[in-house]
Amino acid sequence: MKKVLVAMKAGHLILAERARGRDGYSCPGCHEPVILRRGRHKIAHFAHRPGSHCQLGEGETPEHLLGKRQLLQWYQQQGRRVELEVYLPQINQRPDLLLTDGNRRVAIEFQCSPLSLQRLLERNAGYRRCGIHYHWLLGAPYQKRHLQAAKVAQFTQEVGGAPALFFWDTRAGRLLVKRDLACCSFIRHSILGPRAIARYQMQRLNALQYGRGQHPTAILQLVADLPKHCPLAACPLVCHDIVPSWPTLDEPVILWRIQVVKALMNQPLFHYWSDEDWQAWVGGITGAHWLGYGCLDASGMHCRLIAAFTADLLSWRVLLACPGGYLLFKYPQWFANVQEKLNLLNRGGLS
């Protein structure tokens, strides 16, 4: 049954928790009659009658209802001008809350149910058409220890110029901001040093290439044109992402780096790319593996990852910086075998 926290009565908007009497209420969006529901263990709300075709009130869980009410009180306590469930007829949308600060309006969405990237993009596009900014706060279903990279990217927003996710904890009634979701390939929240990270990544590459069971398509494509019996773990050291990065690809970053290195080795030495050409060339190698972003410019996040790898290629003198672009100065070194690479790491390589 579709639920809303605000209804119309006698031309006025009324919060469910302040409503008196059970009849005479209508939905502010579809104008159909709604019924006041309340109880000792139930959050006060208005319910559409069975069979309603109204799009408002979809996916209203008890957590969603509670969170919206908590957020309303939380913003009011800060002295903010805030309205609950304001219907925007020009785009047929209704944000959970709408903040107004002078001429600036911000839609606050508390998301507790599954939402596709496409639908998120459509909602945000609607707000932009109205000149409304937006923030998405995530509920309990998204507060998992290991949230999928695609969902992290979908709801990523910026705080102080850095990526983050916003959560609303209904149990504590507080806002949580997670900024610690950057990671290295195959490793989460590691305090390992660079050489230990590289060794672990080598183990995982070996497991992916030679382990039992079905091999991921990305691995099959990577090894297809390598010399026979050549292990992925013997890849050049520059392939290892030893600095954590925000989820940007739907595959480990090291696999993308290996693909770029393989492509570089097919280019003639002293090949030159302009800055723009380099971004397009490197970005095109991974193809459809870039994750989609719903609240940020995806190209900006992609450029961050490319910039970090470019800096490593410059540090290893694979590339040389030239006016307006880059020059391929030397080919990255692919090790003869895994043990040769481990020996170099043991001698202090990649420090």
C-alpha cells in the first residue's frame, strides 16, 4: 500500500503525526483520497486505497518513513527551512525533503529500496531542470560492510572536493559520511606497505590465471596474446596500484593497468599523445568497464584514475612529459618469471 507523510485537507498540507480525524485527506500529488494510519508501533502516515495508480509513496518501508521524519526534525533543529514531500508537478517528482536557503533549493532523498542507475539519473535530471540541487542519503540496505563497487559509484557525492557516500542511521538518528571506500586491487582497508600489496596482488593474479573453475572473461582476454605460459603475476611493477583509489571500474584496477601496458608495448617508441588524445586513448582501452556515476560527472572520476596511473608511468620513465602531452620513452619491463619479480621486491623494489 502506497504511503505518504503529508496530505491535503481543506487546501492545507498536514503532517500525518499532527493530523486529527481519519477522513477528508487527499494525496498532494494525485489528489486521490488517502486514509490516516497510526498506532503505538506504527509511524503515522497516510495510505492510498488499494488499486491506486499514484506514483507517490512507492517503496515506503517503515525505515523510510521513520528516516524522513527524523530528517525533518534534524534539519529543523538546525534552523533550516525544510519541507516534507513537496510535490513538483513540472517533473512529477516529490523529494523526501526540500531545503530552501535563499534562492538555493536542495532535494534530500533518503533511499532505502533498490534503485537503478538509470532511474537515479532521471531523478537527478529532473531536479536540475528545476534548478534544484540534490543529496542522496542511503538507508540500512546499503549499509553493508562490502557494498558493491557499482552501487558505491552510483551514489558517490563530493565532500570538500573528495568522493564520499552519505548514510542516515535511523537507529541513532544521525548522518554518517563514509570517505574510506578507496582501495587497492583485491585489498580492502589495507595497512600493508607497497611491497606487501604487490606480493598479495601477484598471488591473486596467479589464482585468477591458474586457479580451478571458470576464469573471468577479463583474465582470458589478458592472457590471450601473452607468450605461452607467461604469468600475469610477472607484469611490470608499474601495473600494481599500490595507492588506494575510489571505485571507478567494474574490474580490479591492476587488470586495467596491465591492459594499458600491453597496448603501450604495441606503440612505437617516442610516440606522442596530446593531453586530450592520451585521456581518450587510455580511457578507451578499458571500454565498458568504467562504472556509471549518478550524482557526479563520471568523466571527472575517470580522469582521476587515469591521472594516478599517468603519474606512475612518468615516475617509472615509461612516459616523458612534453609540452601539451606525453612521449612514450621506454617499454615497461615484463619479468621473465614470478621469482625474478619477487627477488626484486625482496631487494627493496617498489619502495
